[in-house]
Amino acid sequence: MDQLEAFDKKLNSFVDYLFGERDSRVRGWLLLDSCLPTLSLTVVYLLIVYLGPIYMKNRPAYSLKKLLLVYNFAVTMLSLYMLIELIAAAWAGGYRLQCQNLDSAGDADIRIAKVLWWYYFSKLIEFLDTIFFVLRKKNNQISFLHVYHHASMFNIWWCVLNWIPCGQSFFGPTLNSFIHVLMYSYYGLSTIPSMHRYLWWKRYLTQAQLIQFVMTITHTLSAAVKPCGFPIGCLLFQSSYMTTLVILFVNFYVQTYRKRQKGEEKVPIGLNDVKKGHSNGYSSSINGSKQKSQ
């Protein structure tokens, strides 16, 4: 135990050396004081991605329909809460759309930070997207984009909460929460056979995600062009990260479109995956893409 504590201390000292002094307003919040829990959970996630399909290889796939219904609507409700609370807190604090610094809104900044903690925690919850794929033996859906996005978002938002837990950081999660309300409600409804005839709007999920990308990158860069005191390095990192997602998403979309043109049964609809009658897959912060499974 002493060795683990010593390692934890050295690891966090190194992180602090890289990024500087943390925001004191989030000290003591669950999972935030040390990076070790977040890193450890990410390693466990990656091990499941690698070992899960091996474990399931000679075992029957699970259906999980009822569990998926509950899961999708639970995430929908969490996303709806975050969306409403972020808008309300930003409005109450007089947040500026173009650029908002970290310490000018008082109690509203703390309110934003509390919602963004839930946003960070939701990235841990969304690891279940991949676990469901493993249990249902949908290994073809566990793409590089899927794993990259899930693993990186959880760790990125640990950093966000520790150093930039409010201000300009509110915009991306607000958009993403809105997208998640649409996506997870869609996938929840898609587990109900009688609802399939009403789910005509899946084609617009990809379009909504692309709009989200463009708006988030534009909003981020606008604060770099006209600074307001928000750390420039964080803005540049976010823009770079979002660019990687755009590249991966567009590549996936193009590949899927070509296959569809050849008559293959694949349709991109977001970062979740649906099997004919629809089921759950992947959606996330800032999202990526999705296709039908064979």
C-alpha cells in the first residue's frame, strides 16, 4: 500500500509539473484528486476490449435487449439533465458565447463545474457501450475510432475538470449533451419493435454530429482569435483533438458510403451501432460515427 501511495504521489506530481497548478474549486471531488483511478479504469477498459472477444469466442452472444432499453434511456435522462443545467447555469452567470474565462461568473462557475463533473463521469458510464458489444459478440463494431474516442474522452475530461472546469469548457458538453439526448433516445426506442416504423430520423444523426464538430471547433478557435483569459494551450489542444475525430469520422463515413453504393447493408448514423431492428452502440464528446452491423 505504501508503494502504491508513493507511486500515486509521484505520478500526480509529474502531471502537476506538466500542466501547472490545478483549480482549487474542485479539490476533493470524486475521482479528481488523483489521476490514477481514471488511468486504471481506462486500462481495465482496454483489457476488456482486447480480452473480452477472446473470452466470448466460444460462448453464445447475449441479447441484452431489456438492459439496453434501460441503459439507453438512463443515459438519455442524464444527458437531458446536463443539457438543461448547463444552459441554465450559463444563462444565470451571463456567460459569453464567444469566449468566457474561468473566474468571472462566481457561483455560476461552480454550478457549471458540477455539471461538467457529471459529464466527465458519463464518459466512464459510456464504457458500457463497448462492453455490450463484447457481450453481444459485435466485435466488428469495436473499431479504432470507437475505442480511441471512449478511452481518450474519459482522460481528457479528467484534465478539464482539474484545470479548466468552467468558462469556455461549457460549450462542447452542451452541444454533445443535446446530441446524446437524440442518439440515446433513438437507440432506446429502437429496442422496442413497435417503434421501428417511427424511427425515420436516424439519417439525421450523422448530420447533427457533423454540425456539432464544426460548431465546437469554430467556438474553440474563436476564443483563440479573440482571447478572454482562457488558456490558449487548452484551446489549441481541443481543436487538435477535435480535428482527429473529424478525420476519423469522415474516413469512416466515406468508407461506409462506398460500401453502401456497392449494395452492402451499411448505413452510418452516428457513434452507435444498430442491427437491423436496431440496438445500442456508441455515442460520445464530441462523437464519431456508426454503422449497421451485418
